[in-house]
Amino acid sequence: MSREVSSRDRCHQVHRWLQEKFCLPRGTRLRVVRRMPKEHGDKCDGVIIFDKSPALIWVNANRSRSTMIYTVLHEYAHAILEDRHRDWKSLEHSDPWYRVLGIVERRYFDGGEKESRAYRVR
């Protein structure tokens, strides 16, 4: 019988799956935290910071599991767009970004959700 993994670990499984399926040259890191960076505030579900390489995805641990997982998908879509367009800030939450998010969501919900569970945690 398999044990249910924590929401934090589940987010890391999804992140590892995304890294394999949408390999980015600069890569990404993931932090699941109880307190978001102060410039974003705790009302924020997540954020991606590109200051350093690899980019850092922050996910608010005070959310439901489904919101946390969706936030990983959402922020990773930003990373893909940034990899393709260095002026990604002008494209943030634009039609091109929504197309990328749609591709990420489709891959995840068409098998990735199950595939990602095979990734080891800790």
C-alpha cells in the first residue's frame, strides 16, 4: 500500500516531472514556503524569480494541494516563456503565455498527473 505524500512533496514530484518534460537550459528550483517573499505578500499563491540562474519558483504552502500544484504549473509556464523570449515581462499573462500554459496543463492532465507520482521524494 502506498502512502500519501505531503502537499510539499507532491509539488516537488510535479516540478521534477515538468523539468523532464519541458527541459530548460537554465533550469528552475522550487521552494514550498509558509511565508512568501515580502515584496509579494502572503496573499500570493506563487511567484517565479529570475534574478539568479536557475530561476526560483516559490509556492505558498498555506493553500490547498490542488492550488499548490496548479501554481507550480503556472509558474513553470513563466519559466518556459522566459526561456523562449528574453523580454518575457512584456508577455506576462499575455496570449503567448496562455498558449504555453495551455500546453503545460494539457500534458499534465493527459497523463502527467499520473506519471509525476513515480518521482521519488526526499
